[in-house]
Amino acid sequence: MSEYQIFLQERDKIDFLIQKGCKMTNIIENLSGAFVDFENTDEKETLHIVTPEGRKYFAVMLIKQQKEGA
């Protein structure tokens, strides 16, 4: 699978969780990617983001989430 296809899957998962009302609550980055925790009132899920484009995408979405909360 190409790196672009992996990014599209990561983006879709992030968008799906945000549409369900989940918020990013914790991010751990290391050499193998980023682990992003999403939470809402009744669920918690951790995504492993491995592509650089996926990391940029969740960073943009995190900034958007912070602006909406302010």
C-alpha cells in the first residue's frame, strides 16, 4: 500500500472520530509515529499515526479544536 493510501486511511479515522464528538486529549510522539488519544463521554480510542502528512493533519485539527474551545 502506498504512503498516500495510508495517509488517506489515517485522515478518515481522524475525521470519523471528530465527527462522533471525540476530542484529542493526549499525544505522544516518538520515532515510530504519533499516538493520539481521542475521548468523548463514553469512549476512548488511540490512533497510531505513522505518515508525516497524517501528523500534519492531526496537528491542524488540534489547532482547530483549541480555537473552537476558546
